[in-house]
Amino acid sequence: MSEFLADFQPPDYLLDGILQRRFVYSLTAQTGHGKTAVALLIARLVGGSDPNASLGRHAAEKGHVVYFAGENPDDLRMRVLGDEALCKDDTARISFIPGTFSIEAMRVKIEAEIERLGGVDLVIVDTSAAYFNGKDELSNTEMGAHARLLRTLTTLPGGPCVLVLCHPVKHVTEPSQLLPRGGGAFLAEVDGNLTLWKHDGVLLDLHHSDKLRGPGFEPINLRLDTITTTRLTDKKGRPIPTVRAVWISDAETRRETEHARSDEDALLKAMLIPARSIADLASACGWVTSKGDPHKSKVDRTMKRLASEKLVMKKRGGWVLTQTGKAAAYRDREALRSHDDAQFRLERYNADRSGNRSAERSTRNDGLKQAKTVATQGLPLER
């Protein structure tokens, strides 16, 4: 037994409690849920010059990062330009290899380049699908071989951690379903499957599935921030927005969630008047762009969140409230009406105390008129 235990290697964390050196991890998320943004955040934590860099409570060790940019190098360049506009630390220890290639065929050249760097501590593969040389992503045999090939990157000089960005299986509706696309052999070969779930518009939850070698960690709160910079424009000089991921506290997460709920409630109430256009809905909610135009893209994003909760649905090319959505909108309006009724009673009480009977009569008459209007319409008044 002593000989067996003598080979024990204590965990060597690159990102404390999350990523270990010489381990290979998948990072699984749906398209548009921030995989690349989070990968760049982790790359900067490790390869940047900030000695106190951390992801919340998870401290990062410093080292060299090599980023395989296979899926969309131009989009990645935009992300990096946006990120560097806000982060002034030195990122000389982050290297990018753009384009797809056979990792096996290029192994000797890759190893030589990493030797020249003095070793590597983190390798990011963006994405698994971009570097898959097989014919069938659903083949356990081919995906198992692909995962084992990716594991060989952990033996590069420096013994790096390898983080592989993955698309999930089809028809994902909740975070627990975020498993890497392909045969189950791929998941069996990795040391852990990190998951990334986007919710409430711009919020991200970084966690892990049941597959993780180690004690695991609590979900980490992140946010996608939109960035514009003078370094990122089209040929006519117009700014092009991009996004970056940032860590946020639990308190910030609660505030962002409450703000998202407020937007959703406002849109539900605006939809109680049928046949409104997207521009009309934006105006009804008070959402305008910096140029003063109706903020139609915000309506679209909020509508998609409501659709995921089955509060709205598409019908004949437009959005309509479902029965559940109508109930939610009416409940919210009734709450507002109850608040107004309480305010009415307070004003009447104050009028009684001051002896201002005329004010009391005027307020009562206004209230009766309001009640009569409600009765004739059969709906609460729109606030």
C-alpha cells in the first residue's frame, strides 16, 4: 500500500478550487451564453499582470496562456480589443493561435513554440468542435479519441491546465442539461465539466455538472458588460459594440435580477393593450436609445426571456400574452391598484384631521369616478 500511496500528487490549482494543472476540463454553454467572454476573463486572470487577480474568492496563479482561436478569430479579436480598452494590465503572457488545424499534426510545432515561451500554464481550446477531425460528433469511439487527444495537451512543457469550450447537446432548457455535445465517451474522458448559464438578460452562472474531480465549488456570479471603444470601429468610423465578462457580488446579482424582473413586469403590462408594435411597446415602457429612438432590441431581449418562462408566445408573426402571462400582468396591476387605494384612504384621513371637508369630497368623488370607470371597462386602470 505504501508504494501505491507514494505516487499521490496533491492538487495543484491554477484557479483555486476550480482549475487544476495537468487536468482537462470542458466549459459547456449554449451559443451566445458567454463561453468566449468567460474564457478571456480566465485567460486575463492567469496571464495578466495583476498579482492579486481572482474570480471572486478563487485566486489565480500567474503564468503563460495559449489560446487556440479556432471557431471565430475575428470575433475574438473584437472581444480582446474591447477588453483591453478597460483593462490596462500587461497581457504579454497571453498568446493566440488563430485558425483551425490538426492538433496531432501540429504537435511538434506547438511544443517548440511553447518551449520558446518557457512553458505554458493554461491552454484554452475554442472550441472542441473546431478542432474535431472525426466524421461523427455522436460517435463514442471518435469523441473518446478526440478527448484523449486534447488531454495530451496537458503534457506540453509546463504541465498546463487545458480548458475546452464546448457546445451542449440539443434542446437544453436548464443548466443541469449542459453536457458537452457528442458521445458520452467525451464526458468520461475529461476531469470536469464546467457549465455556464445565461439568465435575466446579462447575468451568468458559472458552475459545474456532476462530473468534476475535486470538492466542487459554489456557483459564481458573472455579468456580460457591453463595451464600445475608439479602437473598435467599422471602416466608416462607427463604433462596434462587444462584450466582456466580469465577476459580480451576490448583492449586485440581486439588484440585476430585480431590475430584469421590473423590465419584464413593465412589458407584460404594456402587452395588455393588444396589437402594439415593438416600437409601441418600447415607448409604453419608456425604453429609448441614446438617440431617443424606441429601444426595440431591449423589447426583443426581454420578450425572449418572457417566452422562456411561457408568459408570451408567437402568434401569426407577433407576440401575444399567454394565459399565464395575462394572469401575471393582472396580478401586478392589482397590486398597483391596492397601493393607490391605500394612498386614497390616507389622504382622506388627513383631510378629516385638517377639517378640509371640501378636499375630502373632491378626493371621494375622484375615487368614485375611478371606480365607475373600472366597473364599465371591466379592467383595472392602466398605470
